[in-house]
Amino acid sequence: MAVSGIMGILKDVLTLTDEVKRLNSNTTRLADKVDGIDKRLVRIETLAEVAKVQAAMALPKRD
């Protein structure tokens, strides 16, 4: 009885270890995707700011 209990606990530990490794891998991939999205967002924000400045410079001054 004690041996089967220990074997069950060992099996659970191995299963949890595999699950943690899988979740860690998924977290790493998601972090990489977030970094990519962040870089693209910065580029879009920069383009919007440049376009805003260029549009302001192109408008004639009001009297």
C-alpha cells in the first residue's frame, strides 16, 4: 500500500513537472509575441506623430 502511494505521488510529481515545463514554454512564446507587438506599436505611434507634425507644417497659417 505504501509503495503504490509513493508511486502515485511520484507519477503526480512527474506529471506536474511536465505541465510546468509546457507552461513555461508557452509563457516564453507569448512573451516573444508581446515584444513583437510592442515594437510594431511603437513604430505605428512614431508614424502617427511624424504624420501629425508634417500635416501641421503643411497647413497654411490662419490670419
